[in-house]
Amino acid sequence: MKTEKELNQAILEITLKIQNENPELNKYLSELPVTIPDINNPQINCKVLQDYYDSLQNILKKYKEGQQ
């Protein structure tokens, strides 16, 4: 399992990739649960970060599959 620092770096990289290569997907970034927490003081941990990273990967994967 990746560390919190590694996950934050991976999230940054995939977010930049989406913004630079597929800016039309930016609208989906703001809709992801980690960016709109449903509680006042959310706990951010490795599991939450991994889930967020996975959701970013899924958005990109589904978009690319739709382009083929």
C-alpha cells in the first residue's frame, strides 16, 4: 500500500494529466466525494486517498474507452 505522501503525489499527477490532456473532464473532478465531504471535519487517510485516486483513474479510463 502506498503512503499518504505517495498517494498525494499520484493524485496530483493524474489530476494534472486530466487538466492538461482532457480538460473537458474537469467538471467531473469537482463532483467527486472527497472534494465535497458530507461531514464538517472529514478524516483524510490512505484509504480515502486511494479511493479518490481510483475514482480519478476510472474517470480517465472510461473516457478513453468511449473515445475508441
